[in-house]
Amino acid sequence: MDQPPGPAPTRLRAIPSRLIAGAAIAADRIVADRLATEGARKWHFAVLAALAETGAASQAELGRRTGIYRSDMVAVLNELADADCVRRDPDPVDRRRNVITLTPAGRRHLERLDALVSDAQRELLAPSPPPSRANSSTC
Amino acid sequence: MDQPPGPAPTRLRAIPSRLIAGAAIAADRIVADRLATEGARKWHFAVLAALAETGAASQAELGRRTGIYRSDMVAVLNELADADCVRRDPDPVDRRRNVITLTPAGRRHLERLDALVSDAQRELLAPSPPPSRANSSTC
DNA sequence: ACCTTCCGTTAGTGCCACTAACGTTTCGGC
DNA sequence: GCCGAAACGTTAGTGGCACTAACGGAAGGT
């Protein structure tokens, strides 16, 4: 946190897209920080979760389900495969595809990441210590 | 749009940070697309708006007000200065600082960008054509 | 047989958030 | 007055993510 935030001009403060962006980077950082404790990023979690839920799939299918571009998927799967969280086998029925399978180690890893992400969501949604009924000055 | 989105696993669909992130990238894209028609990015708009509202300021002060890192501010101001939207003069009273001043051209540019951003916000907040009272299937 | 489409992969771009280090200048304490 | 801490502008570089372009190989439709 190099930059102590100053007061934003009202012209900027009220812009929805800026508010959303601010919320998103705060949320992303909380999640990313949590996942970093396991050396993971949000994509790893997304891919593992998708695999756990719908079983083995091709890389393209995983990309569609998680929103990850297929070009980026390659690196993610390389990392997951290096960590033995996932196996990448050529599909015998369609030789264009790879079949991605979740390993037991991957499933365990997913459970750890899932806990971290859940924690992050809780931290996200409950940042106000006392939700006091007599409501705040800027109401 | 290379990737036709597929159905996301429910485990992912319900995660707040993912929803926020999705909203943010949609919002960012709308704004960025609009601003691109004038060759600008959101930072240019933010800096010009901050200058218009509070008058001349140092680069560091602008950074605090807009949320832009002072290292990135340099390039933004270079671009704005190249386009004659802004002047960058050494501060006579504190020689560490530069005084950034909005030029008439900059003010005109700001008005154009402001219109684009306003349009974007409207598009953002009104994506549902009929807000029909008999409410949607997934209620 | 063609042509189109899909697949995995490589390479690269652009925006943004963020860090590190630098030389200069100013300020606070002593 | 001096010295160290802090602020400033600048340069350089990192890393994550969204996205594009192009490829060779394989499958599918007609």
C-alpha cells in the first residue's frame, strides 16, 4: 500500500463503473492473497472446481465453463499437471482433444482452496464490524 | 468474442468475488470502448476530471485523488501533455513538484470524454430492455 | 474430395496494479 | 547549521489477466 488514498473528486466518486471496478479489485485481492498461501491463483481454483463438478473434460470445454481463454488454459493445466492435481491424456475417441482428469491429490488441493475462497467471501461480505442499526453519518 | 460462454458450474456461479469481477470487466469494457473512440483510456478521463474539479495540482496529489500510482501517472501526463490537454510546469515554491494545469483544449477534451462515460453508465445500468413487472423465471 | 470447424499450442499485445530503486528537494529535530 | 527522514518525479520492471493471431492436426458436413 504505497499510496494513501486521498479524497476523490465527486465527479469521479459517483461513477458506477468506477465503483464496480473498485469493489472488484478489493475482492480480487482478498481472494488472490488467500489463494497465494497455497501457491494458487483463481484460475487453478476455477478449473479444479469445474472438474470436480462435471467430471473430466476437454481443455476447450473447461475454458467455456470457467471463462478462461483456451490459450491461457494451457499454462494453467501445465501447472496443475506439474503439481499432480490433474492428468492430461489424449482423447482416444477424438484425437484433437485432451481429456483432463482430476486426481486424488487435485481433489484434496481443491478442498483446501475451497476453504480459502470461502473465507475470502466471508471477509468480503462482512467488512463492517458493527452493522449498527442507528445508521451511519452518510446515509 | 472468441469464446462462446458455456454453463458455469454452480460451485463457481455463486461466488461473490467472481460475480463482481464479471460485472467489473463488462463495465470496464463498455467504458473503455467508448473512450477508445476518442483515443483515451479511463485514466485520462480521471485525471482531467480531477483537474477540472479541484484545479491545478501536483502529480502525486493527482495520483491520490484518482487512485493512479505515481509511476503510472508519468505516462498518462506525458500523453495528455502531448495532446496539449495539460501543462506540466515546475512548481516555483516547491521544486520537487510539478504543477499540472488543465488547458482549454484539455477542458474541451474532458467534456467529450464525459459525455462518452455518461453514455457508458447509462448502457451499463439499463441492459434489460423490459423491466417487466411479472418477474423473471429465476426469481 | 473438398471446405469448414474445432482443438491444442505458441507467441505476443495491452491494460492495469504494484514494487524497487534513483536522484533531487524539502522538512523536522536536534 | 546539520542530518536524517520524508516527499517528489522518474525509470524500470513484474505479474496477472483479457484478448488476438496464427499454426498444424484432426473431425465433420456436404
